[in-house]
Amino acid sequence: MKKTCRILASVFCASLLFAVCGTARAATYDKTLSITVTGVPSGVTLTDFPLLVRLSETAITGFSYQDFRGTNGSDLRFETADGTGLAYDIDTWNDQGESLVWVKVPTLAQNDVLTMRYGSDAPDANDPTAVWANYVAVYHGNDLTCATGGDYPASPIKDSGSTVFAPSSNESSHLGAAFYNENTANNTRLKLGTTAKNPLVALESISQFSLSLWVKPTNTDSPSYRLASNKSKYDDAGFEFLAISGSGTQIRGNGSSNAFGWWTDGYQTLKHRAWTHQAFTINGTDAAIFADGIVKTGSVVTPTATGSYGVAIGGYANNATAAAPIVGYVDEIRIYNGVPAADYLQAEYEQVVTSDYVSYGNVQNAATDTPDISGDPVVVRNANGTYTVTATIGGVAGNQYDLAVLFGNTTLWSTTWTATAGADTYALSWTSDGTEAAGTYAASVVATAPSGARSEEHTS
């Protein structure tokens, strides 16, 4: 997968410390696409879920990459049914085939509908950091950077031998190209982070986290190997997610040295030369394995140390003890800060392998009642505690438009406006109890027509 990792500024709406980067220009979207989520089970609500959206000209009626005005999908926008903007991460952009986009949805239930808009001069809003805010580290396929924005680079390590965790040109997972390791030498591994920059140290609690990945092993003759580990040897402090010949996958851990303090039962969850989704969770009292979204019973857990070496995929995190590596393919490695619900982990798997987890409508052209916004919207904080935004807005006379002032993807204030003939200079005013200093702040103004067509204008 071709990936991009961006570190973006945090949006702190309460103190109005936000600036929109890019050239100020009206953003009118030429195309809209309705996306219906059908795969979430009835009665289940997923929270802050990264939804996978697949885009291709062969699968979506009316979809064409030529309709994008930006570079590599930079003019994409996603929103909920009520118009709330959603953060997204462009995982793979392939204008000759399928593109993959992860969209963070605050709450997601069966038959929820999202709207995708594109074909505009809007600035790039791709925001991986916001999408993966609940994760310490995320690695998409063959990109060694961390999509969360954390400084935890992935480093292929080998003592000797051939290719080690290199981008694959002849094998794809359900999510595009993947890491490939063909090196059978001991201590071959994919290191996540370093001794000084250990992703597990960033956890709120080392006793509560989950780790997941897609894996396709090809070393059927290997007696055992580590899917993940933060240990340097068998009796070191830390944990291991093991694949053991004859015993299946196990999680083992100990809070200090001298052998394991706890371990789960073994489960035959891996399929050699076939892709499976493997995850394990530690919630402070229990450990559990999820194989292709199905939970296996766990074990009582004693405190597990962070280890001193970061985390490794396919081997020990450090090479104090020789260990056979995993040979094969690995993709979409994620370390979650805490333990998500079982429904969440099952959905992570199901949405990737279920072709109709989401359904796509036909691409629609922009409506004729699209509003027009021009000029630079500026928020003024007056000395008396009121705020004023001035923007020039035009629309179809008699139509009522929804207006909103945005800081990032967060709606700070909204109202309705009825258009008259020609363009109006419309001043939006409201009162806040905020304690921000009087002054001028950057802003975005969004106008939405009755048809759903919308425009947005950003401060330069």
C-alpha cells in the first residue's frame, strides 16, 4: 500500500486556537456519493470506528478519478447524515484501480448513511492523526512510518540472510500490498519503535492494550515464532504473542524476569499460506485472543512490564536469544490504547473481508442550488464577549440555507439563512462565555443548500 503519514496540529476549539492552512477559495463540490453501512449487526453501536471505504471506477456507478480536482484525493470530504465533518486517512490512492480510505465515525450503527463529496478547490484535509487518535501506533502495509503521527518508526532488522520485511510486489492482502519477510535467519524481525521511543510507554496503562495484525505465514516447517513481542529472551520481562507448533497461538507474559507469570491456552487460529486477522488484548485482569474476529477465552493476567526494547513483529524485540522468525507476509499492524469492545474487534475484521459491509449509491452531480461563499471568513472576538463572523454568501432567492462556523471538523456555531436576490454580506453573531482574548481568529464557513449541496470558505 502506498501510504502517507502526516502530523497535524491538534484542534482546540474551546480556546479557538485553530488556523486553516491553504489558499482561501470557495469550496463547491461537484460530486456526491452516498455510503450506507449495512454490515454492523443490529443492536450494535461502534464508537470512534475507522470505517474502510473502497473507491474504484469498476465498483461504484458514475465514479471517475478524473472528477477530482485535487492531487491524490486531497479534495475528499466525508460527513454524517447531519452534516458533521469526519476525519479521514487516505491509506492508498490508486487512480488506476482501488483506493482505500479510513474514515473515523464517532458512532456507527446498522444502515447509517455517510456522504462523500469531491471535485473542489478545497485544501487537503487528509488527517491520519485524528483518525487514529485512540491508537498508539498504526502501520499500513509497506510504509515504515507511523500513521498516528507518533515517532515510532518501523525498522526491519536482520543479523544475516536475504530480504527482511520489505515491500511486496507480488503479494497483496485484503488491504493491498504488505510487508514480506523471506529471511529464515534467527533474530529477523520488524521493530516498532526504539529503546528510547517505545510505543508501549505511550500507553495510558501497560496493563490495558491490544495489538492486531493481518498475517500470512509461509514457513510451515518452523517449530514456533513470535507474532509480536517486547521481550529480548524467553525469561525476560514483557509479553509474547506466539505461534507454537502443535499448540496453536498463545499469549504469554510476565511482570519480571524468570519465566512466564501467565499464559493463555493455545488456539489453532493461523492458516499457513492464507491470510488471517490476529489480535490479542490485555485488560488488566485477563488476556484474550481474537482470530478472524472471533474471541477465544483468555487467562488471568499478572502485571506485564513494558520491556526496554520497543515492540517487534515476527521475533524478539532484542536479539539476546536466537529465535526463528515468522516467514511470510504481515499487514495493517495496530496497537490500541486500551481494550476496545469485542464488537469493535470483530468489525475490524468483518469490514475488510465482507464485500457488502458498506454499499455505495450512484455518484450524483452537484445541485443547481449550490450556495456561493467568497472572501476570507474571519472570527472577531469582541470585548463584550460576543463573536462575529462576516462572509459574503449567495444562493437561490427564497431558499433557506444552513450556515455553520467550523474550527477543523467541529461545528462551533450554526444558524439558518434565507437567500435574497444576489449575494448578501451576511454577518453571523453569537455570544460565548469563553475567556479568549479579544482579537481576530481564523475560521471556516460552510453553507448547505436544501438539496444537500454545500460550499465552504477558509481563511487564508
